[in-house]
Amino acid sequence: MNTFRAIVFSSVIAGFVVGAIVTVIQHFGTVPLILRAELYEKAAHHDHAATPDARDGVAAAHSHEDHEHAEAWEPGDGFERNAYTAAANVLTAIGFAMLLAAIFAMRSGNAGGRISWHEGMIWGLAGFAVFTLAPGLGLPPELPGVPAAPLLSRQIWWVLAAATTAGGLGLIFLRRSLPASIAGLILIVLPHVIGAPELDHVETNVPAALSHQFVVAVTMTSLTFWFMLGGVTSAVFARLDRDNPETLPG
Amino acid sequence: MAHTEATHLPVTASRVSRLPQSLMAMMLGLFIVGFVGFSHIDVVHNAAHDVRHSNAFPCH
């Protein structure tokens, strides 16, 4: 199997496995918090008194017509919504696995050796730092119903934080020289010195305790996701890449 | 297993192609993540809504 196919196949396999597991974790971890926050979000749209009681909330959650995004299609609550969440999780996992497997291909290609699943998990940890930790410091995981700066500005900052952190970590851990390490550290700190876009004044009736719980749930789910993705992708990739004529020890 | 001289040459030649293939796969992976997590298309946003929030991708 050539390199590209080995990367894609191992990513698809790892993506299905890890995406499915993470969907189950989210189902009990983050999704219930999102649904609860949506009750507050919808209550605010309804111009009800500040806090909805639970029964009102459940009724509101099912009347999607009142939602601000009502013009566009959205999956119905329950099975349909969960199915789309699972599909999106699998796709996201496949995409991120391709980044990891591509790195494994480059690393094992250069060294002529194989990436172990343990080394894969360390690369997973790097993915967690790049895609969750760094962007999350400036833009903490947010629940629905919490107002935030314009979407595009936050997306640009998010991508900037992820890119500079990836570059910075690469300079520090792959170059292993003092100047490169200093440059790497500056790169990692840079987006946080610039600062993430935020609103001057945020008013929400989503309780702070719920938001805090969500930050913890997202961070831990993501850490689990990246460890699993790193381990599984490297194990499957090493297997598919074993008979690659491009990497036979020379 | 012993490797003969003959197997060495093509290996060295094709190892060069490993980098572009890896970079291509990387672009594809970034495209998939970008489409699922960063799309401004309402329907895509709504379908992946809970995943965007759960992954701390910017949403709404």
C-alpha cells in the first residue's frame, strides 16, 4: 500500500473507532450540558422571566420553530440529532487522524523506523495542546446562549492560536536548539498577547456553574479523544504501512 | 531477510515521494475538519452543532 492510501485508510479506521467512542462519552458528558444551556437560551428568546423551570424548559427545547436559526434545516431532537453528532464526530476524528498519520508517515519515513502506539499517544497529546488547550485559553469552550464576539473573528483567532502553537511546539521539540526553542516559545505566547476577540459586556442567563462544568467536560473529553486518536491511528498506520515499498528499510 | 542491491535503488527513489503524499493527506484532513467545524453554511452548522460546542470550535 502506498503512503497516501495507508494514511487515508488508517485515518478512516481510527476515525470510526474513536469517533464512535467519543460520541458515547459526549452523550453523557458534554451534550446534557448543551441541552440544559439551550433551555436558558430559548427562555431568553421567549422573553420569559429570567430562569425557566425545568418543565417549561423541556417544552421549549422541542419547539425549534422559535429558535433563531429556524429558517435553516436542523436535525430533530433525539435520535436524528445524535446521529448527526456521531457522524460529525467520526468525520472530525478522520480529519484529525489524517494529520497525525501524515506526521507518522513523515517521521517513520525519515527515521526508517516505526511509530509505536505509545509515541502515537504523545503526538495525540500534542494535538490536544494545539487544537484544544491553546485556542481554549483565549476562547474557552462555550455553551449555547452565551453571547460572544463575531464568529469569523473568533475563528480567525482560533486558527491563529492553533497554527502558532503547532509551529512553536515543532520548533521546541523537533529542532532542539536554544534559538529555535526561544522562537517557539514566543510563537506559542504570541496569540495570547494579541488576545482573543471578546465582547466588552456579556449578559447571559446561563449559570456560571454550568459554563464551568462545560469547560471541564470538554477539556477532559478532548484529552481522551486525542490520546485515543494518537494511539489507535499510529497502531493502524504502522500495520497498513508495514508492506509499503516506499519504506522498506534501505 | 537479506536485501539485495536491486531493492535499494527504487526504495531511495520512492522515499522522496513520501513527503508530498503526507502533505496532501494533511491538507485533506484539514479540509475535512474545517468543513465540519468551521463552515458558515447554516445546515452544516446545525448538523454538527453539538460537536462544534463539544470540541470548543467557535460556534453561533
